[in-house]
Amino acid sequence: MTHVTSQVLGTVNAPYSANLSACQLADVISDVGAAQSAVGPAFSFFSEVPTDLQTAFVAEMGLTQDRVRGVAKHFQSLCPFPLALAS
């Protein structure tokens, strides 16, 4: 596990007592339907993980920016503060 992945998973899993793997997190941040199964960690990724780590994780996991942006925009519509990857 890379340093980036370790930091990201620690940030998104701990507050929710979740145990998502890197692959599971990749799924929920790149598919709106999958995000519904892990709303807390998915939202935490977009709102609590620093933008540089978000970008690095997305690249490490080989995710497309368009899919990730789509999920970020979904969460942006539900919260009052800006989410970096939604723009």
C-alpha cells in the first residue's frame, strides 16, 4: 500500500468505523450508484482528504476524472461548501 493510499484510507474509514479497501473506495468515488453503499467514506474523500491526496489517489487507482467529477458533483449538490473535485 502506498503512502497516499494509506493516508486516504485512514481518513475516510476511521470516522465511520468502515474498512473499505483501496479498490472499494475507488468504486464508490467513481460511481454514484456505488457511492450510495458507502456514503460516509465517499463524502469524506471529497470533503476531508486534502485535494492533492485526492488527485494522487485518483491517479494511482487509474480512475477517469469525468467519473470522479460526476460523483463529486452529486455530493456537491447536497452540501453548502465547495468540493474541489466537483469543479
